Amino acid sequence: MIKDMEKVIENISKVVIGKESVVIDILKAILAEGHILIEDVPGVGKTMLIKALSKSIDLSFNRIQFTPDILPSDILGVSIYNQQAHEFNFKKGPIFANMILADEINRTSPKTQSALIEVMEEKQVSDGNNTYLLDLPFMVMATENPLEYSGTFSLPEAVLDRFLIKLSLGYPSKDEEIKMLSTYKTKNPLDSIFPVINLEELKLHQNNVKKVNVSHKILEFIVDIVNKTRNCDELLLGASPRTSIALLKISQATAYINNRNYVTPDDIKENIKKVLSHRIIISKEHRFNGTNTSDIIDSIIKKVSVPDIKYA
């Protein structure tokens, strides 16, 4: 594994116990310059993990706590009239940072959620005739509670499609939870975390990811998988071309973080559920019959021929 990424994982492990695989997935998404959605029940460490990550990478960081009464202007910014200058001045919102923690994003209204569509895709905020560019790198790491919990709103499909991957933490094992209690009983471990890589080092890694080789057969493999979702009777909505791009980028990052300069079919299969699960919609009939996205994706993968590629 890339040494800088090992340092970040080691740093975060001081705070979040036993979730190394999830941390690796998050780092892959960051290297691929993507946004991350973490869905799980309250209290399993979603916010703590992201805060630990933000302290491990020396970037500007803002947290936005999503509530039912928050407005788009509370996130993006607002124009304020200057009486002395007789003009409007734009006051930037908290979205203007390298790393954003969008905490409990599905506790706010779809109107406010949709305010993120432009900024997540185009890295800019439009206000009237003016456009304000964000500093790069820019990434949104959102947490959400399952929809079964009270006070939550479904994220619009257009917003979901802009998240590169969707992850879940899950409950810790007994030993992991005991270790966590031992760590937290005397101090907050976040206080002992300091940056281990800086902005320029991260940018270098992100540029190197783009140089990872992807064969034509791998590209065909990606498109064949995505096309299957569009012709699946069990699905009301298949995956968009943005899904193909997301699968390509996260697979390049997977190869890179594992010290390879080429993508393999296993890189694709390793990430397919994380990329697809929040982008496809099961038809009401099949959802009622108990069909889930994981089963559908497994079925689709079995129907697609895995390319036979010889590597030097």
C-alpha cells in the first residue's frame, strides 16, 4: 500500500477501532476526487471517522449540521446589500472549504439537499450572474441515517448520483468495542491526531491516480455492467453514464493504493456495489417481494463476461 495512505489509516485507527476496510474505501474515493456517502444507524462513529480523517489531512475543513430548517443560503452563501457602496457583496457559506462534513444530510428538506447539485459536480457556486469557484481539492463527506428513522427525507436521485460511493460502518465486534471503551475512558483520542499528509501531497497522489493504465477490455467490462442495469426487469431506474465514470475512477484509485499502475477486473468487482447501490432503484413489485440491490448486482455481475487480460 502507498506509504502516505498507511500513515492516514494508522492515524484514524487511534479513534475508530476495527474499521480499516471502510477507511481504505474512503481514501480510495478521496484519491479519485469523489464524494462519499456513509449511511448507518446513529452512534456507530460516522461523524467521528470523518473528523479523524479531516485532522489527518492538512486541508481546510467545515462541518455543516443539516436540520429541517436549514436553507440553501446557509450552506452556499448569500448576497448582502452594502448601503455605502450601493452594491451587493457575496458572503461565502461554509461550503467553501476543501473538505466538508455534511452531517445527517437526510434530516433536511429536498430543496436544501438539491442546493448541493451544482457545487458537488462543478465545484462552483452560482449567485445571480456571478460564479464563485471553490478551492481544489473539494470533497463532500456526508452522513445519513436509514430512512426508517424518524425525521429523515430521501435524497433526490440527482444528489445521490453525485456521490462516488456509498458505505456503511456497521456495529463493532465485542473485542473492538472493549478496545474503544479503553481508548475513550481517559481522553478524547481526537486530541492526539495531527496531520500526516498535506494538500500538495494529496494533489500529487490524485494526479498519479489518473495515470493508472486502463485497458480497452476493462472499459468494455465497466460499460457492460452498467448497461445491464438499464435492461434489468427488476429495476425501475438503471445506472447513468456518471456511474461508469465513477467505477472507472474508483478502480484506478484501488489499483494505485495497492501499488499497481494498471486496473484489473477484480478492482472493478471490489467496488461495484459501493458505486451502484445508491444509483439504482428497485421496482415496487420486486421490492415488495424482498429483492434487494445487493442480490440484483450479484446477478448482473454473473451475466457479464469477465475479460481475460494478460499482464506483463
